[in-house]
Amino acid sequence: MCSFTMSPETSGQRRCLPPMDVDCPSPRDSAGFSMTELITVVAIIGIMLAFAIPQIASYMRTNDVRAATQQVAQQLTQARAKAIGMNVNLGVLWLVPTASSSGFVVEDDLQPATAPNWSTISQEEGASWSNLLADPVQTTGFTSLRTNIQLVNPQSCLQGGTLPGSGGATIGSAATDWGLRFSRLGSACAVRTANAATCGAVPPNVTTYTNLIYVDATGTATICLQNRLNNLTRWIRVDPGGRVTSQTS
């Protein structure tokens, strides 16, 4: 087949040009991927997922216990700030009612115009601990930890006999206490009968709780959180001055 073109130099003349080579797709080129190619791609993706999914799951579990540790540490800091900000006389008591929850209650009477009234720990909420914990003015309630995260005996946080990243701190025995009381100055102390002279009395008719806090001879408290799925742990410490620190590594 011959095509013609005109040019200024050959005006009025026709010149035959050779046919152009045109690449036409063959049926094979337009058929898409073959079954073998698709199977190969799917196999590669499957292998990549097989390596990635366990790593992602491990990261999520690690992140869960870290997030729960931050949650409890922030709660302790809030309890201390409230004690200072309200200039409390009796205190703000932070406690762990169960292995999967924690919270704090203001022990001073925040409703002086409403009965019952009190000015001492022994008279709190008409000497009713359960009523004090149920009073929405005195407490915001207890916060549940993330799924599979629990508070455990602080000895569970030990690695090689010390708390990792704490500068060599250790746990001398099993948990000793269930609650910490913050004062108007921000200091913290263990709520127990033996500390009544320096920390204040134990609230009246208080529920019997499982001890999940370890307080050493210096008055420093240690709390340990654990992910039940992989036993990964993180610690929180509260020194006698009320300063809250937590494991970062």
C-alpha cells in the first residue's frame, strides 16, 4: 500500500512513501496476567503476611501494656494534683479495688451543706466506705484497664533481681498495700493501720482488698502491670514526695 505526501519543494507532485511498520498487539499481549503469574504474586503476599502478622501482634501487645501504664501513671498524677489543688485536710486516696481497675476518691467532705457531714476519716460519708465510693461528688469512679492487662504482684516486674530502667531498684517482698493517700503537700503514703500516726487512719468499714502495691522501707511505692498474653510487664513508682515515674524501656 502506498501513501502520498505533498511538500513545498514538490508542489503539485506526489511522492510515494514506503508503508509504515505498525506494531499490532497479539492476542497473547492483551490477555492480562497468566494463572501462574497470579499464583506467584499471591504466594509472595502470603509469605510476607506470614512474617508481618506476628510482628504486628507483638507490637500491639507491647503497646497495650505501655498505654495501660501511662493510664495508671496519669491517674496517680491526677490524684496528687487534686490533693494539692483542693488543699485537702484528709487526703485523696488512690486504690486498686480489683486487678483490672483503679481510681481515687476525695476523702474531705465536698458537700458541707448536705448530710452526712464529716471532718475526720472515721466519719467519712457517715462511716460508710461503700457510700463514699458510690458518691459521684467524691469520686469519678474506677477505670478499667485495657483487655488482657492486669495489676500483679510487683515482684513480677523484676528482671535479674531489679526493676529494669530504675537504676537498680528492687522489691524486697510481696505486695504490702492496696491504696496510697496523697496529702495537700502532694506527698504519698501507704494506707495501713501501722501508718495511722503519719498517714492517717484507715477509712471506716473499708472493703478487704487484695494487696497489689509494694511500699518499701523508704516509703516508695511500686506498682506492676502485666499483659496476660505475653507476660510483658511495666512498673510505676511513687516516691514519698508523690512524684510518679514509670518504666520507659
